[in-house]
Amino acid sequence: MFKKIMAALSAFILAGCLYAAAEDLVIDGLGKLSFGEDVQITDGGGSRAETIFKKSGHRKDYGKTDWAAVMYFLTTPPGMDMYPDRAPYPYDSLHLYQIRKSDIRGTYSASVSVVKGTEEAFFHGKREKAARFWECAFHEDATRPHSLFGLPKISIEEYQRMLNSRLDEIKGQKLQAELVSFSPWHAYKNHDGTYRWTQEARVIISDERHLSYPMWVYTNLYRQGGMYYLIIVQGSHTAAEKIGKNLLYAFYGLERSST
């Protein structure tokens, strides 16, 4: 499944120029991310890569695969269930985009996955403690928590051991993931006084053939009108250097919808 997903995602990124492009990314129900003239956004709704992602979320025991374990660790706010065994399935709401930037040295691209849903879609009536934490996590006053479930900061080595331990539990494990850099979930204030939660990592994924894939994963979580919006950026380490600041400013400056 890892190879299939990566192949489809790579094909989508490479084919981005075939789709209509814009300078803004408008997320229905949340708002607009603006990037400026040097960045183009491609709408990949209905693409093969998007379809593969959606179908994967329906596969029995997909959440127990090594790829799902890696992506859960890198992209999923703790307590949320992205791969449940029953509907509603969060990935049914997936909308895929591509972000692209060019300079004299080349063109740099990354995929942008937007998954949205209610508390029921992300928690399925379970994990009550986590659901209540995230319900308060976006408050704009002193009731907002400042750390993830009150946990102390730990080192990248400890996070690596956590990831290794999770992968070691998986039957038929073929993937390894090495954290190159890791900034765990933390709340950041936006320009309008609201908050988002962000996690960012650079990782090297290795498969059973010892082939390695450097990957950058930059995830932001917003809440608006009782809905959660999880925005996952995936690209290369080079893309992180070239596009990272554009995304940071866009996420900070999100123009929220009036609804």
C-alpha cells in the first residue's frame, strides 16, 4: 500500500501543471489561504491519488498497517481516530491540492490534504478525555491548554523510540522511519487572535528494499463552527526549504469564512 500511495501521490504532484491553478487555497467552511504570485495552487479533487487515499480509509485493518502507523504518528492529533472500523470515515471528506513554487533552480511541489469533520467523525463517541481536550484547545482565553494533555516536552530521541515501538508491534512490518527533525503538536496564535495546532517533521522512510524516501510533513489543525479541519502538507526536504515559509504565513493569515 505504501508503494501504491507514494506512486499515486508522486504522479499527482508531477502532473499538477495539467490542472487549473490559482494563488489562493479556499477551504469550504473554513476560509482562504493566500500565497501570492510566486506560488500556485492546483485543485486535485477527483484525482486518482485522492481516490486511493479515500479507499484506503475503508480497508479492513488499514489502521494496523505500518504506513498508517507512520502517518498517524506524523499527522494525527492525539486521540483522534483517522482509520476507524466503521462510518463515518474521516478520509471520505478528503480534498487534495498541490502547492507549487518555481525559481531559477527549479520547481518545488508538495501535496496538501484537507480532511474535515465533526467530533463524531474524528472520535466516534470514544476517547472522551481527548475529545474534551480538543474542544477546549482553541479557546482564546486562559481556559485554552498550553501543552498537549499537560505532557512535558520530550526529546526527539524519545519520540523516535515511541515510533519504533509502534512499528515493532505491527505484523509484517516493512517500513522504517527515521526522524530527522520533529516539532510536536503546539498551539500557535493566528493574526486574527484565533489559534491553530501545528506539528512538523522531516523524516526518512525506508522500505524492505532499503530504498529511502526523504519526506516533509507539516500538519495544521483548525476548528470552526463545530468542525475540525486537518490540513496535511507532504513534500520533500527541499520543498520544506522552498515552500515552508509561504505555508507558515498562509496558515497564520488564514482569512476565515463568515459562516
